Amino acid sequence: MVDAKTPDGSAAEQEESPLVWSARWSLTTRILAVNILAIVLLGGGFFYLDTYRSRLVDTRMDMMGDQLAQLDEALEAARPDQRQHLVDEFTRTTESRLRFYSTGGRKIDDSFRTAPPTYTLRDPDLQPWKRDAARAMDRGIDWIVGAPAYPDFEEPRVDQGSAWPEIRETLKTGREASRFRYAPERTPLLSATRIVDLDTPEVMLMTVNARDITKTVRAERFRLAVVVFMVLLASVLLSLFLARTIVRPLRRLARAAVRVRLGRAREVVVPRLPSRRDEIGTLARALSDMTQALRERIDAGEHFAADVTHELKNPIASVRSAIEGLGRVTTDEQRAQLLAIADEDVRRLDRLVTDISDASRIDAQLSRTLFEPIDLGLMIESMLAARAARMGAEESGGQPTPRVAFARPRKGTTMVMGDGHRIERAIDNVIDNAISFSPPDGLVCIAATRLGDEVHLRIDDDGPGIDPSQREAIFRRFHSERPNAEAFGRHSGLGLAIARTIIEGHAGTISARDREDDKRGASLLITLPAREGSDENG
């Protein structure tokens, strides 16, 4: 267990996990480690070479046994005066030394006494340093691969049968025996025995200094070492190249992300790596876009907070002025007038706070909402029926209000996918805006149609219209240009901004334009993607 500090400064305990090593090693180190591990596995070929040497030795010993068997047959078939010639020819051909011992252990004959020696055991002290280095490498590799520890060969001080373990084994069991020993220069010295029945039973001892085995194994080891070294070098270079192409851009992105988190530089440029067409490039561009979107959201939040502060100051100042004036007025009429002003400002504050709350939550709520099929025709029809009932209950004194006409489409032709409550809120805000600009005897016309893959919803009013220079500004937060006859503060200036946020959250658009029939007034067009599979013709 290790104590650590969490980002908020509180103490926390973190358990060591099996993957803690991966957190401690850099990505470059891990790439190198993984690739070098593959080379280490390739280096396991040295284990195979030890097996290869063992097979060579076993094969040579089997061959020596077969050669002794053939010599045994030849000696039995030859005349006594031909036997020495056969032994000399045999040792010359096989480059071996052949000795004969009686069953009592006495040495009878030795090929090195009757013919020139076929091999010489070399003194390692008289050999160059390269041979010492080769023997040291042999010992090191044998230790690495766990090769058996064979004994060193020493010529017996008294050359008799009992000095040779293989002869004692043969005399004891009656079967051939063999031994592997290292000559002084660490080359294999192999021996094999066989009992021959000539005039009297004798034991033949054949010894061979198999330098060719050492030469073959060393050559194979050298070739394997060259291959491993070349592969290791290529692997390291490729690993460094891979680390360079992965780690360096990731470090650049990490440094940029840290600068964004610290917020010390207002315009932090996250590298987009346009030349990279792989996953790193995709990640870089995604991080850059995310940072840009985050910056825009932060800026929008700051502007929104400034606008909210500005909009709240006016009603708050008005309420404060009315409250301060209550202490100075003397008549009930003046007091009632100030209370009415304060009440109206409080209502305005309530509307502002409600709309501000809705505007700040719409984006987050839409991102979590599951869209459902909605028939805009049925929705608008229900909205207008509820509005008519509400307006009828609120009207007093017979004050006329603009009429609302809806050209209802056929059922199923204006199907969209979305959040019904939010879309209803957006449409209701647009209708409210149209009614507020229309004269008391005016007409607000609503039409919903399906055009290709889109559903178009048009809301026309009989108001003064919208100047082309203001057709985008009306959708900004707290933008408010109200009719002269309307009481100040009745609208928060967020209605159309909320409507645009909702519509764009449904992959739609909302825009202001002139009426298609060239009449006086404004027209707001809402387009939403039609639901796939819905009937365009009803």
C-alpha cells in the first residue's frame, strides 16, 4: 500500500496492481521492451544449438560403436599377422586412438605406439587469446542454456583398464559403454568400448578428439548471433522510429492540454497534425475541435453571465428605488403606485430567472434526451386548443387579441423525431412572439408541410416585419425590440434564443424572412428532419 494525494489534496491509498509497472514506464520504454522481448525469444535459438550439439555427440558415439563392431568382425576374420595393419588403417581413417586391455586391466596395445598419432591434445596456454575468448563464450552460453557439466579429460598416470570408467562398466555389464569429456582446449573427447574375442578376450577403447563438433556448433552460434544482432539493431531502430512517430505528437498534445487546463494562455493552439492520416492525427484533430468547442462554450458562458447581470440590474434597481421611495411618500395613492411598480419588477425578475434557468439547461438536457416520433400537426393543434382555452379564461373587458389560424396537414405527413416537450416550447415561443407583434385585429398564420426529407413549419404575423439587418440578431439572448404599446419588461428577450437552441438541438434550423404572400409582417421558418419511414403523401 502507498499513500498518495488525490487531485483535491486529500490523502488516498492506492493498491499496487499487476499493471503498476506500465504506469511507471514511459511509452518509449514499453515499445522497446516489447520488441526486445521478441528478440530475446529469438535468442532462445541458443537452447536449440545445445540440443543440436547433443545430437551431434550422440550420433558420433553411435557411429563409434558401429565402427568398433565392424572392426571386431574384421579382426575375427583376419589372420593374426593382418590385425595390426587393420588397426592402423582403422585409426588413420577414423582419426582415432585405439587401445587394447586385457580383462584383468593390463594394457596390451596402443595405436599411438605402432603408428603416428591421429590427433593431438592442444595446450590452451599456448593458444592465442581468440581461442580463450571463444572458450569463455562457450562456457557462458552453456551456463545460460543450462547445458550439462561434462568432466575434463586427463590422461591416466598409469594406463590400465581400471583407470577408465567406461572399461570398468563394460567389464561389469558386458555391454558397450561411452563417455563425453572435455579436452584441455574444451573440445569434445569421445570414447567408446567393446569386448573382442581374439586369442583371449580383450577390451577395445576408442577415443576421438571431435574438434569438428565444436567448430560446427561455434559456426552456427556465430551465424545465430549475427542474425540476433541484426534483428536487435533493426528492432531498436524501428522501435525508436515508432516511439518518435507516436510519443512525440502525444507529448505535444499533452502539453497543449495542460496549457488549456491551466488556462494561462487565452488562445492555446492545439496542434491538428494535418499531415497525419492515422489514429494520432484523428486524435489531434478531435482534441483541437474539442478545445475550440470548449473555448466557445466558455466564451458563451461568460457573455451569457454578463448579459444576465445586465438584464437583472434594471429590475433590481427599479425595485430598490420603489422600496426607498415608500419611506418618503405621504399619500396612499403614491404608495400604491410604488407597490405596483415593485410588484411588476418582481414579476419581471421571476420571468427572467425562469427563462435564464431554462436557457442554461437546454443543451445539457437535449444531450441526454431520447427522441421519440412526433406528429407536428397533432402537436400544434393541441397547443392551439389549450392556448384558446387559456386566453378565453384570462380575457377581460372584451379586449380583442390577434387570431391564430392553422392549416393542419394530413395525419402522419409531418412526423419528426425529438423531445415533444422541448419542440412544443420552441413553437410556443415563436407563436408568442408573432402574437405580440400583431395588432389586436391581426391574424397569425401557421402552416406545416413535408418537403422531401424535411418538415417545414411557417409562422406568419401581421406585425411591422423585421429589418433584414436584424433577422439574425433577434435570435440572440436578451435581444428585445418590442412594440411601442407593449409594457416594458413583459418579455425577457430569451424566447427566440431558447427556440433556436431547441431547434438546432434537433438538427433543425430557424430563420426570419419576408412573408411569401408579400403582405406586411414577418415570417419565421422552422425546418426539422423528417422521420425516416414516415409517409410523405399521408
